[in-house]
Amino acid sequence: MILDADLKAQLAQYLELMEDDVLLKVSAGSDKVSRDTLELVDELASMSQHIKVEHTELPRTPSFSVNRVGEDTGITFAGVPLGHEFTSLVLALLQVSGRTPKEDQKLIDQAKSLKGKHDFVTYASLSCQNCPVVVQALNVMSVLNPDITHTMIDGAAFKEEAESNNIMAVPTVFLNGESFGGGRMTLEEILAKLGSGPDASEFENKDPFDVLVVGGGPASASAAIYAARKGIRTGMVTERIGGQVNDTAGIENFISVKRTEGPIFAESLEEHVKDYNIDVMNLQRAQGLERKNNVIEMELENGAVLESKTVVLATGARWRQIGVPGEEEFRNKGVAYCPHCDGPLFEGKDVAVIGGGNSGVEAAIDLAGIVKHVTVLEFAPELKADSVLQERLNSLPNTTIKTNAKTTEITGEDNVNGITYIDRESETEQHIELEGVFVQIGLLPNTEWLGDNVERNKFGEIAVDRLGATNVPGVYAAGDCTDEPNKQIIISMGSGANAALNAFDYIIRN
């Protein structure tokens, strides 16, 4: 059976929530993926009287569509949606059967009101933790709007198609045959990209805040919640709830939670924030901060200006780039930053990992089980990763470690075909032919927009004292954007709470 006992037990509970009949139209051949597809749909049909199966021909084989009886809903899975995509399948079954998607009514109305034909295709990987967010959002849109269709394609099952479309990072979305976007995108973000997002007019006449938190990660969520619990007017400006946590595969060091995944953790943050009276302004980016008399003004990229008595900066960090020729040109064409998401697309290929710290060595270990060969390039004379990780890496037969290696160029034509580096010991230039480069050299704080208004160190990190206070009265900072040396989720959340509590104390005293 393609579904194990535990998975079937969980599935049985969900299938009891189906409200009406669903027809699975399946197109299959004689290959293994087709056999697995047939086995999956037959198992589903055997578990619920609401699920029927019809054999037909679809644009891709193997694939199956999830439909209302007598109506093509527009949701198709090309490949076997297990792994991270199993939840996408379950939700599709429930929503097509008639259960209302658990989305804000405003977003549901926006999806329903979209005009014109929208045919979406998403190339995904079953090991990608970001892909289900995109797949589920586009499936919801297909359920709500008859002019919208969505096909999820497992890049590993349709390898030739993925390669012919130069798919070297997931999720990658096409709309009506043209590139639409890549990476994690929520329903709100997709609708905004289609022109349904908020503009400056929606921020007019907002009353000044007591505490305005900038950012959407663990530090900002903690700060916003602690501020709101004081009963003061709290706002939160964020590009995306969860921040960098959304791109984290496994979290095993958040005390009391043995293991979870980044996107799940991010969802929990959002749910907790929504439990409080916090004005969350999502999909917004701050571009300027200035203190005027006793008020701090925050300018957004859309032109809106918000006022607050205090501000907590918790803008987090992003993947640091190496800044060599070829990196930007071949982004998503062989240059990647998430081994968990994009690793399966490099199956059987030679790749390099730049960075010998914990993240780089962990990436190399994960990739070694998928790709043909992994070369780790480290600038320093020795790896910086924990000894247990180095021992594991050295035990693998298809890995090579090159220290004292200064990467100078990522080469390629349409896609990456190699990497050039200087051997710092011999001072000779070396070149390795390969098809993928994973950059794992740490994080860069999201603080450039502050300019000289807030003191930062040479790394761009915001300088804070033990209270989380910056050099600007009333402005506090927390998390990975600060000069706190240990960039950990649990530390970020503590510093967010600390900053909010001290901002509250500042308001009382001033």
C-alpha cells in the first residue's frame, strides 16, 4: 500500500469531514509513478463513499484531477502528492467537497472577484516545505473561481519537462504559460501580485500607535504580543509573517518542542498574533524612520506614513550572498539557497556548497543522499562546523572538502556549468565543472533602509543595549537584525519580549 497505517488513520478522520461527492479523474500509463498514482486514488476511493474514480486522458500522464461531480474544478496533481504535499491533497478533497477554505473573508472575496482566465502551473518538490503554501493557495483560488485552474507538477516525476523549462528551484509558478513567480507565496501575496493588494489609501487616518513593531518573524511576533498584552495600541508592519523561519526545514532546539518545521512554526506565530488586538499590516515594507519631536514616523514603500510613540525594529535577516559574477545571473538556474527545497532537482548531478559552517555542512550531508557528488568550498583553512557534523561529512563517499578556497565566479550559459575559485594556499586558480551551487555563508541583517538614522555596526547589525534600546529615544530592536551574537529563534523571541516591555516602560516614563 502506498499509504502506511498511520497515514491512513489520519486520513480517515479527515475524510469524514467531506460534505459532498468528489470525482477523481486519473490519467495513468504503465510506469512506476503511474502505478503509484493509481494505487493512491484507489486507496482514497476505498476509504470514503464520497470519492469516485474515473479513468480518462489528461494533458499530463500520470496525473489526476479533483472535481465536483459534473464540474471540472481545475485542481490537478501531476505526480503523487505525498511528502509535504499530502496536506495539499487532503485540503483539495475537503474543499472541493464543499468545505469552506479557512481563509479571511476579504481574501476569499478577492479571489472570487478576479476576472479573466488564470491557468496556473506550479513545479514543486515533495521535500520542499515552502511548496505546499503555494500549492494550497492556488488550489483555493481554483475552488473559489471557475476561471482559475491549477496544476501541481512534481519536478522529480516530470524531470524532462522541468529541465526543458529550466526549473532549478521550487516552487516555481507559471501563469498562462508565462513565468509568474518563485519561492514561498501565500494566498494574500499571490492576490497582491495579481493587483489585489492594499495601497497607501488603506493606511490613511490611522491613529498613532503606542508600539509599532517592524518585522514578521519570532522576535516581532513576541514583541507585538507582549505589547498588546499591556493593553496599548499595537501595530505590526511585515512583509510576511514568520520571516526567515518560513525557509527553515527542521527546528529541533526550541525548548519544549522536540521538533517542528519552519512553516508550521510560522503558522503558529500568526495564529498567536491574531489572538490579540494587533493591527497587522501584511505585505508592507518600511523604507524610512525619523523621530520628530515626541513622535516617530515610519514611512512605507507604498507612500503611507505611520506614527508611533515607540518602535521595535525586528526586521530579521536574509541569506548572505557571496557577491561574485554569475551568482545573480544564475539565481534559480543552478544557484540556490535552500537545499531542502531545491536539492531533489539536482538528483544525479554534481553540485557545490559554499560555506563550511553548520548550515553548509548540513546542506552537504543532505545533498549527498540525492546528488552524484558534493564539493564543499570553505574560505578559511578549516571547516567551522561542529565536529559531529564534520565526522558525518567525512564518512560520506561522494563528498570532497576544499578549504582555503576563495570563490571568484559561478560560470554558465543558460544554466550553471561550473565554479571557479582561488586556492589561497598555492595561489592558483581552479575550476570545477558542476550543475548546481548552494550558497550557505550565513545571514545579512535587513537594515539598509535605516540609513544613518539608527546606529549600526560594520556588519549592518543594529547596536542595542541590555534593554534592547537603540541610540534613538523610543526606538528598540530585537532578533537577528541586532548585534546580539547568537542568532537563534528562542533568543530572538526573548529579545522581542524584552524590547516590548522596555518600550512600554519608556511610554510610562515619558
